[in-house]
Amino acid sequence: MIGVGMIERYVLKKTLGSLAAALAVVAALVMLIAFVDTSRSIGTRTDVGFGELLYLTILQAPATILVLTPFIFLFGNLGAFVGLNRRSELIAMRAAGVSAWRFIMPAATAAFIMGLITVVALNPLTAAMSAQFETTRNAMMENYLKSAPKGMWLRQGDDKRQIVIHARARDQVDGTVRLRGVSFFIYDITPQGSLQFASRIEADEAKLEPGFWRLTGMREALPGAGAVRSGGGQIPSNLDDRTATERFSNPQAIAVWRLPETIKRTEAAGFSSIPFRIRLHQILATPLLFAAMSMLAAAFSLRLMRLGGLAGLAGAGVTLGFGFFFFNELCGALGKADVLTPALAAWTPPVVALLAGLTLLCYTEDG
């Protein structure tokens, strides 16, 4: 008689092996594409060697692999269960009276746990690697970028004052943000909540230090008055080097632990925090998403070989996976357009995928 837990351990072993194979294939493709893209975009514009290009690729690729992880769980679980089916192992399990739920739940549970690990460890790690990639790439292309047109907008503030900042160029040396050709447009918030222009400050350079901007070559203009020239000065700031950079960073490049703080600071500065809120909910929904993709893969691969049509069902599962990806992107776009709330935009796709998988499994198992 088959011992309790033996089937679960066996199916889990096969599933983990198939997931490792799917991860290796996806990672190899992503690394190859990223290396070619890095070689074309950086290698042709600056003098870097093979080792430096490979280092940049290693920093850049994990973020892309993390985006494709749902497909890894879909393909990996499909491969595992189709393999069990082709070797008639599923037939033997079903003939022994083993419920499909018994050998599906280990894979779904493992996917959920891996989702938790992704949220807690892998997301902050890939975000740090993406930030290091940006820093290293900018350092390598410094001479090239100096001749390129630049410009950026930044904003800071609180419930009493809002400051809009425009700079012709920026750099970040040793983690310190420096802006060149800077304009500070300072607005006071009236008791009625409207903005009233207070002054404009021009500076040749602004360096972000803890609690303030240090200005050099400063000129200040007040409403109805001429410009007053000054050698240097300071402007209070609630930004730090990281949050200042995050204001114009991709939400995918910010670690999950920093997203709540980024949302708070973005809203305090008067910007929309919707992209960051959607990203936060998407990360929190990762464990459910991984489990849902595992359930979908199992639902499309349990049909017995002797009944035929297994290849067609597996192909339908892959097609549904790509359809889910586009549905997820659509929900994200609707969320950013403020048509859906951030929570609804992020949680709807994994919930729909999970319900679809459960429905197919119930139909397959119980008729």
C-alpha cells in the first residue's frame, strides 16, 4: 500500500525538477536577449569589454525573469503533469483511488510558498540589482551622456509648501544626487488649499544633503521684484538620495519594503501614487498568482492519454496563459488610467486565474 505522503513527495519532486528546467530555459533566453540588447545599446557607444557587458546583463536580467515567473510555473507544471500522464503514472494513481487534489495540492502549495519567498527576498534583491544596473550603466556612459540632451522634473512638499524642481541635467555620484541648471518654483498653500506663487530660485548646481538642498550660484526672484544674486544657500527638503531617485524611477525597480514610503512621499509632493499602489498590490498578490498558474497547468494536463486530446489541452493551457498575461496588462493599464482601483487592478487577474483553475479541476475530477 502506498504510504501517506509518498505520492505527494514524488509529485513534488517531479514538479520541482520541471520548474527548474523551465527556469533554466527562460533564464537562458532572457540572458541572451539582454546581452545582445546591452551590447547594442551600450557597447556601441562606449569602450567596454565582454566582462563588463556580462556584468550589466547579470544585473539587468533578474528583473525580467521575475516578470516571466508566472510562465515558468505554468510551463513547469504543465511539463511535470504531462510527463506523469505520458508515463501512465497518473493512471496508476487514479486507479488506486487517489484523488486528483492529493497530487495537485503539493505543487500549488509549493508555488504559494515560492511566491512568499519572491515577495520577501527576491523582489528586494532584483530591485537592488536594477538600481545597481542603472548606476553602473550611467557611469560607463558618462562621457556619451554628457553630449545628450537632458532634463528632469521633480517635486517635493508638505501641507504648507510645494516646490517644483526642474533641472537640465542630473547625476548621482557615490549615492549623492546632484542637479545642474536648476530652477525651484516655490508655492505656498493657502488656507483654502490653493497654490500661491512665492518665489523662484535659480542655481548652477544643487546637491541633495540630509534635510536640504545645498545650492551654488544661487539667484532668487520674488513676485514684483528683480532677481537677487547670492553665492550659495539652502532649501529644506524631505527627500533623500534614494527617494529623490525613486520619483523618476520605474515602479518595478523599487523594493516592496520601500513602496509604502514612496507612496506616502509621492502623495505629499502632490503626484499621483497610482502606479506605485498598483505595483504594491501586484507584489502582494504574487503567491496567489503562482498558485493559480500551477492549478491552471494541472487542470489542462489531467486528461488521460488513452482518451486522446492531451496535446490539444496542453496547448490550450499555454494559450490561456498568454491570454492571462494580456489580461493582467489590461487590468494594470485600466488601473493606471484610474478606471479600476489599484487593488482591483492587481488582484483581479490572479483571482480569475485561480477560479478558472479550480472550476476546470472540479469538472475534471467530479464531472
